[in-house]
Amino acid sequence: MDYVLTTDKLVKSYRGFKALDGLDMHIPKGAIYGFVGKNGAGKTTLIRLICGLQEPSAGGFTLYGIPNRRRDIAKARRRMGAVVETPSFYPDMSALENLKQQSLILGLPSFTGLEELLELVGLEDTGRKKARNFSLGMRQRLGIALALVGDPDFLVLDEPVNGLDPQGIVEIRELILKLNREQQITVLISSHILDELSRLATHYGIIDRGRMVKELSAGELEAACRKCVRLEVSDTRPLARVLDRAGMEYRILSGTAAEIYAQPKLSQLAAALSREGCELFSAQERDESLEAYYLSLVGGGHD
Ligand code: ATP
């Protein structure tokens, strides 16, 4: 698989405290990678390191295959745009003036494409309005537009919907999906709420206390969270035969327990089992929600 970013046992210590403690992470090309963890888990620290705002204490990472210690990492960073913590912009400038300023900072030869960029993020009608008078959602979209100046193919967003109202959240979500699908931009997006990411992420990395607890695809997460019925029977071998005949998906847990990923008609199932000489002792519906799954990985506690 082609990866935009990989980290290898990445460590960042602040006077002995490890904000990142051997983090391994893999972001496939084309992914919307949801980076989830409680407040203080180390998400912003990782983002600061890959943006070059801070140096790792140990371990390393590769960006587009280039190790962070190599000089041409700067070139790889040109393919990346980021909004770290709150978006920064010139408050007394309009949206377009801000984008022009960013072009100058990046040393780009012209201002072409900036109007299209404003349109892309939905700020084309803001005219001469100063950025200081923008709503929170507009500021966030301006931050994303600024990160997109220079035409990066990797966009890094640190908690982009923090503090936004529901309408603002939907707008940012749709913008991220558009950038990913129409412009093939790989996106790293951090959040402390798994549910919020579940509407757009294709891959997940779950971090806790500076360590990667689990990386998984959206399909794998869905499978881990889907509804299932847990059965206790006298023998799972005849149960497997009955379920195979019915074309149901299941997982055998032991000689007497199994999980079915469907809603079986219990009376019919019990009758079919009895014909096989198998007894059904109990059937319990389980619904592992996203949040329950997340907590099973990182534990409860304050957020
Ligand atoms: P949040 O969602 O709150 O931003 P986070 O997952 O982004 O959380 P980080 O900001 O990466 O977490 O912080 C990880 C840990 O490192 C926290 O315990 C934080 O207090 C600590 N930390 C971060 N920056 C510094 C610093 N400059 N000096 C000392 N400790 C720091």
C-alpha cells in the first residue's frame, strides 16, 4: 500500500513526560484518516511534529516516503497543508487578501486560482468583509483555504469542528468529503469524538496516552460495532450447520457460544436446532455502539 505518512516508534518528551510514547501510524494515500483520542492523548503533538514545528525526541516518520531526518523532507512538506489548533489569518484583511498574502509567503509566482479556492470553501461571497468579522465556521473554512494555497495533496486538520454549531459542522464535513473525493486530497483529521469522525473517515487511528491503541479501516470499525445476537447452545457444531444453511453470518466463540450478525427468528432457529439434537439456552441482543467500542479500547475517565 502507498502511504502518505508513516511514523515509527515516534517519541516526544517534555521534560521527561512522554506526550508521544512510541507512536506507530500509517495513513494510506487517498484516505480520510480519523485520528481519535481524549484531550491530552497526543494528537496535536503528532501534528506539530509532522508539520516541522517541533522535533521528535526519538523514533521518526516518513512523509511521502521521505524520512524526517533527510533534508528533502522540506520538499515533501510542500505537498502538505495544515490547520493546527486555531486557524491563523490576518484579521484586518478580507478572505481574498489573506489568500494573496499566503501565496506571497509561499513564494508562489501568481495569484491564479485563489478565487476558485474561495469558491471551493464557500467564501466567494465575502467580498471586502474583514476576516475578524467572520463567524467561527467561516474562519475555519478560511483556515482550510489558506492551507490549500500551494495546492497540497495532504491536508492536516486539528479538531476542525471544535466549537462549531451543527450547521458549521455539516459544512466542514461536506468540504472535507469534497476535497477528498473531487481533488483526491488525503486528509488527516483529529478529534476527541469518534462518532463525529465516523461520518467521513475511511480509516481510523485511536491514540491513548501517546500510543496507538488501534488502527483500522471504516469497514473493520463497522464490523466491530454492528448489531449481533449472542447465542448459548448445547453444541455449536450443529448450530454452525443450521446457520450455514440459512446463509447467516456468524462467529463461533466456543463449543457452546456464538454470535450471529443478523436478526434470527428465534422460534424457527430453536426448531431447526432441535431437529439437529441441539438445545438453545439463551439469545441476547448486543449492540456495540461506536462510543462503547472506543471506550473498550481507551477506557473511560475524563475527556
Ligand atoms: P487536545 O485535544 O487537548 O489538544 P491532544 O491529544 O492534542 O489533546 P496534546 O496537545 O498533543 O494532546 O498534548 C499531549 C500531552 O502533552 C498533554 O498532556 C499536554 O499537557 C502535554 N504537552 C503538550 N505540549 C507541551 C509542552 N510544550 N510542554 C509540556 N507538556 C506539553
